[in-house]
Amino acid sequence: MADEELSAEDQQELDELAGLVAESLAKGEKPADVSKQLVSNGWEQDAADEFVASIGQHLANAQRAAAQSDEGGGGMGWLIWIGALLFINLLSWLFGWSFWIY
């Protein structure tokens, strides 16, 4: 399936399914139970396990990012980014470079 192009309809269906899987995992359902539901709907066991694991990993990453943002970790990243932009613009002004970053 990785080598195949999905139609817009198939992609939308897959996105909706991913949302349902993420919702089930967020509610505390076990990944094995969610995978069994996919298998009962015609998925192969390996594909279902891989899909659920992938959605679970994305969900865990999003939760980690949200926790870091709540702890103030995201603010430091923005501060560094703004500082880098100002530094590059300062160098552009000092050395007469033709590009500026806004």
C-alpha cells in the first residue's frame, strides 16, 4: 500500500479511520483490542497491528509535545527561533547581504 497512490476518497476514509483509532486509544482501549476490530473488518493482522502502533506512536508524540508546551518548553524554542532571525538580519545589515528574513 505504501507504493500505491490513494484516491481522495480512500485517503479520506483512511484519515477517518485513523481518527477513530486515535480516539479509541485515547479512551484507554488496548491496542490489541483496537487491532482485533480492524481484523474483524477485513484487515490483515500484521497491517492492523502496524496501523494501530503507528497511530499510538503519533498520539504519544502529540501528548509529549503538549506536556512540554505546558511546562514552558515550547516558549524557549520560539525564543531561540526569533533570536536566530534577528541575528541573521543583523548580519545581513552589517555585511550588506541582499537577503532579509522577515
